[in-house]
Amino acid sequence: MEPYVANHGFRPVKIKTIFFFLSLLVLFACENDINTITSLSTVDSLPAETARKIQVIYSDSGRIQAMLESPLMKRFEQKDPYYEFPEGFRIIFYDSAMNPETEITAKYGIRNDKTKIMEAQNNVVVKSINKNEQLDTEKLIWDEVKKQIYSDVFVKITRPDRVIYGDGLTSDQDFNNYTIKNLKGEFQVNPDER
């Protein structure tokens, strides 16, 4: 005799029938995209470390050259380890007398640990403190080894006497010597009207 379930006036239902319908439900409910499963199981997609309110000092031969600050830093360990600054960052470069010389800020940054290249994105601003100049762009790359910054997108440089527009830039990391690519325009500014 086959078992069945009876409930206060309900029609008897066979256990095999219930099991069959549950099996079908589970079979069709477990449809997943293989890319989703792979991305969830990939350990490299998770940061190895996360730090808040960080301050990193870059030095050479005991002399501080730059300081990086960020509200959030994530470090990823994989074939090409990198650091991500999803909430933005600020870098200050110092001269030999430890005076601030240049400041770079952006709303997002990523730094490759092997190549020592940092890419800044979204509202990137570079200020030359001594020369009272400012660069505005949406993307900027800092090559720590070559001590250069460069961009291949629209740039605007504001100087005390003029504003310069172009489609890219190459400069030393101190923003003292730069070359603007594909110059779009230069406008004189009267300092007294500012």
C-alpha cells in the first residue's frame, strides 16, 4: 500500500506526487548564468585589504617626495596587484625643502603596484602651488618611475594671465614643464578683472 497524506477534509495527496513536483520546481529554479557563478566564486575579485582614511608617504633616499591621502583604499592581490581609491584621493608633491609644490585630486584612482602607474579619473585637478596654475581634466596618468603625468583627453589649464585648452598633455610630475597636445585655444585673462 502506498503512503498518502490526509489533512482535515483535504483530498489525499500521494507523497510521490509531491516529491515529483518539488523536484521539477528545484530543477527549473536553479538556472544560473555560468558567468555569474564564475564571478561569484572568483577570489581575485575581492580586496585583500581595505583601509579607511589612509595617508601614504613616498620617499627617496630619506627625502619625502609625495604624500597620498584617501578616504578609502582597497588592495587587490592577483597576477597584477593594484590599489583602488573608489572615493577619490589627494596627492601632494614636495620640493627639496619639503614645501608643497603640486597637488593632484580626483574622485577615483587606481594604481598598478608592478608598473607604478596611477590613473586618476573624474574631476581631476592638478594645482601648481608656486606658479598659481591649475589643470582640469577627466583622466590623468602619473608614472612614478618616469616622474611624469600625462593625459590623452580634453585639458584646461588656467594660469594667472590666460586659459589654455587642448586634447591632451605631457608634463613632469611637478607640473613645471608641460606640453599641450592638439592646442584648441588660448584666451588672455586680465588679472584685474578676476
